[in-house]
Amino acid sequence: MWSGGGARYITPTASIWLGYYPLSDDFNLSLYGSYSINKSNDGYTDTNALNGTISLFWTLAKSSFGKHSLSFDVSYYHYLNDVYANSSYKDISALLNLKLASF
């Protein structure tokens, strides 16, 4: 007979992505979100994670070198640890990107 220890983890995850692309390529919008939960075999929830991102993209101008564009992304992340509360955190970030086509 074998005896030992260990934990079994169940980690269901859900995510969704939506995109909007009009007939012209001048404007794009995308949304992304996900949620995951991590449970151990004792029935308690150990961790939860929530993530979301919104992205906007504009084509400012077109030239013989390519497209000049501007994009803006905002992301949110929330991690909750029920076992080690000090390791839980929230984060929000934003990124602005200007792309100028060149040689």
C-alpha cells in the first residue's frame, strides 16, 4: 500500500475577445478579458486572477513608406491570493504608441 501527500489543483479559466474592424482600416477597437480561479483539493479557493485590456488603433495617414498610426492600450490586472494575502496585488497600465513609417 502506498501512502503519500500532495495536492490536486483544479484551475478553470474563461476568456473573451471582441474586435471591431470597420470597412476602412483607419480605426480598430479590441477588448480582451479573462478570469481564472485556482482551487486545491481541500475545497478552498487559493487564488483568483482577473485581467482586462482595451486597445484602440488609428491610422493617421498613409504614405509611400507605409502607414503612420497611433495606438492606445489600457490594461488592468487583479491577483488575489487567499492563502498568502501579502502577495495579492492590483495593476493598471497604459501604453501610447506613435508609429511613423520611414525608409
